[in-house]
Amino acid sequence: MGPQEYGPLIGVAVALPLILLRNRRPRTLRPQWMWVVPLIIVALMGFAIWGTSMQPGATHTPFNAASWAVIVAGLILGGVAGWWRGRMTTIEKHADGTLKAQASPIGLILIVALLLGRRALSAWLEPHAASLGLDAIAVADAFLVFVVGMIVMQRIEMFIRAKRVEAGRPDDHVEAAA
């Protein structure tokens, strides 16, 4: 493992305790602004995908069907993970009408597992992409659209439940078995 591979691991090791501390208390949830983060992420990931195609030595041949299938699979799997993570967030309405959301530790465990799984899969899949008939750029793009799918679907799921809670119905999030 080289120094370039330590950077993301150090980043996760620093961010994880900060995220755990931040998620100890419920945060104010504003459904009317929940579209902003997905919009920013979609724009940034679109720019990142465009940037990977502009790297020196990148092939500019169109993706084949298998490459598009990998990208679509990344988007769908990201959407499923995001929906599940959104379901793990508790949303409640306070007496003053504000909504409070608290992320579940299980959702954080999911993120860490996905980061580690992505790292392991990326380390194996990207060098072997050509032998599997895939474009290495398509594989890298699939990991990026996975993140897009996860963030967008998490926000959509939370928005739907936030609107229900605002209307006076109870939060029907998934409870972790104790």
C-alpha cells in the first residue's frame, strides 16, 4: 500500500469520529432545501465524469453495452443503498413545528462498509476491467454514479417522510432490532 492509498483511509479515520459526534443530537430538517445538496452532488459528479474522459491517455471510444450496464448497475445499487440509509434516519416534529432528523448509527455503519467495499472492489475491478470486457473509465464512472444515486435517493426518501411528518402522521422509519 503506497502513500497515495493512505490518504483516503486517513480521511475516513478523521471524518468518522466527527460524524459520530455530529450525529449524537437531532438536527433541524428543512424539506424545502433538501434538493440543494443532490443538485450540487449531481453537478460535481457530472464534472468529475467529464474530467475522467479528458485524462491524458483516456480513450474516447463510445461505451459498449456492458459498460453502460455497469454504470446503470452502479446507479441502481447506489439508489438502493441511499433509500435504505434514508430509512434509517429518524424524523420527528417538535411542538414549535420544526422537523428534527437524527441519522442512525446503522446508516453510518452502512457508509463505512460501502467505502471499504468500494475500495476493495475498485482495487480489483479497475485493473481487470479489460479482461472482463469493460472500459476502465466506465468502471470508475460507475463508482461515481453510485454516490450520486445514494445521495439523491436518500434525500428523496427523507423528503417524502418529512412531508408526511409535517402533515401530522408519525414517522414510519425502519427500527433497528434491539
